[in-house]
Amino acid sequence: MTFSFNIFAKSSIYAILFVCAASGMAQDGTIYPLEAPAEPRAIPLGTGGVEDQLS
């Protein structure tokens, strides 16, 4: 059984392209807001609020 380097090279290139395309399609770039975690031992600094903060 002979194994051609050309077949191996083409198969490798197709596999790499498929992985790159699949990972690129999986990312939509949407950022979802998260709730701030409770910080019972935090030290209040009293620096004021942030404009347009959701709370």
C-alpha cells in the first residue's frame, strides 16, 4: 500500500481549513451583561456612581 504525500498534504490542508471555519462561525461577538457578585467583605470607597450604569 503506497501513501502519497500529496494526498496527505491536501487532507491536512482541508482539515485545518475546516477547523478554522468552524471555530470562526461559532463566535458571534455578542457581549451579555452579567450580574455583579455579592461582595460582603468589600471595603466601600465612597467614590460615587458611574454614569449610565445598569445597577
